[in-house]
Amino acid sequence: MASKKVNNVYLKDAFSLAGPLEARGAIKDYDIIMNDYYYHEKTFEQAEIKMQKVVIENILRKYNLTPSAIDFMVAGDLSNQTSVSSYAASIYKIPFMGVYSACASFVESLIVASLLLESKRKGLALCVTSSHNLHAEKQFRFPVEYGAPKPHTTTFTATGAIATLVTKEISKIKLESYTIGTVMEMGIKDATNMGAVMAPAAAKVLVDHLVDTNRTVDYYDLILTGDLGCIGSKILKEYLKEAYNIRLKNHLDAGCELYLKSQETYAGASGPAALPLYLFNRILKQNKYKKILIIGTGSLHNVLFVNQKLPIPAIAHAVSLEVQ
């Protein structure tokens, strides 16, 4: 059984930072907005480390916490060996676990944090993630300066960082249950069509969650996927209908919703920051949804395997949230 009910674990608060393009998108009230992609650093990589540092320091400052008050930190990003998160963690000397599920890393970090906190009478964890468009493009595709053409199925890596406090103290957002995903590989080799790569994994974890919890999709006010993008979202709905006879009506995809159509970001946003940026800065601020299932989706490829023409595996993890 891939699912587990969680006892007494809550999301206390989150602090977010968004890039210049994201600030001009569908959300206008991020906590901090970057003025440029270098963020006053020498490289994009150093800028992303600073992004994590900024959100960590601000969430600690907001609650007058010192790093020693945090029991552990779980973080992940898109960089090789999760280097961005590791460099950021080295500043604070907080017990650290790095996770990697590509763009599903934030949801994975929530699952890991809930596992560790559940066995404690009290405790406080920090879940952190980030992505940087120009860092990710250089690592996974081509530097933007190359001017490489992109098909309409491409997603645009969101620039942003989020630090979330996960606690045993009762708050408005309860982490009710989770479902650990299964790696799916459907023979797709196109790294510019990650929505198609990830949609089957999203469908699998959703179905597993519904079966394990004896629920239907109508149990949730909203099912929010991470970064399938507009094309991947259509594939998900078609796949669920054909393979499982599930009609998904209460669904949004953060990647498809994060930008305006006028911004020409191809199929929408991708990156581990996309889901939490939209969740904390739009969905939870609306006070509209009480039962939310978030599904982080990740394309588990790297440049070496793509160049070797290997099919791309994908993962998706799900967390059920109850909002008071």
C-alpha cells in the first residue's frame, strides 16, 4: 500500500520568492520578487543558492526563530546532486536531507518531513525548494543565448523559491495523508514534451491514492498537479478517462495557470517551484478549497540519457491537505 494517513502534522506557513517573469504572470502578490535573474550574484547558480537563503531567512525571521529551533531541513532542486539545496543548507547547520524527484521534489519533501515528525511529540521542520529558469535551461537543454528553437510542447522552467514550516502544532492546514508514487516509463524519448512523459505517473499516483483511501475524485474540492503544463493536463484527463473511466473535472495544473497566455511560455511552467508558488500564493489565499490533493510531477531525465536516446521515466507523489 503506497498511501498512509498522517497524524498531527501541519503546514504552519510558507515564504516565497518569484522571478521577474513570474511577477508579471497570473499572481501579483508574492512575498519577494527578484529584480533580475542574477539576483546581484555572479552566476545563475549562485543566484539560486541566494534565493533559497532569502526564503529560509525570511520564514525564520517571521516567527523569530533561530536555525537551532528547526529539527531538520528537507530540500530539493533541479541542480546536479541537488547542489543548490546543499550549499544553502551548509549556511545554517540544520540537520539536512536532500531529496530529488525533479519537479516533484517539494511534495516528496513534505512526505519525508511528515514521516520524521509523526514519530515525535513535538517538532518543527523546514521544507525548501527552488528552480531557476536560466540555470535549468543550461543544465537540461541549451543555454538561452544559443537561441535554440523549441516546440509548442516545451514547458518554461519557473524561477522561484519556497520555504515551508511543517510542524506538530495545530494550524489551519493539515497534512492529512500521502501516496508515494511509482516510476512510470512509457517509451517517450522527447525531453521537450515533459507533460506527456509525466501524465501517466500523475494518473497512477492519483488512482493509487483513491483506491488506498477508498475515495473518489469528488471527495476533493481541488486536485492540483504540479507542472504537467497545458498539454500534459489534457493528456492526463484523456488517460484517466480511457484507462480508468475517471472524469477529472475538479483539476487545475499549476504549470498551466502560473503564467498568462500573453507571456508565450509555450505549454506553461515547469520546475519544482511551480506547484508551491501557485499553491501558497493563489489557491490557499483564496480560502475557497477545503480538501486539496496536490500531486507533484517529475521528469527523471538528464542530458546524458536523453542524448543516448533512452526513454524518459517519470514520478509523481501526492499529498492530501485539509484546510480549516
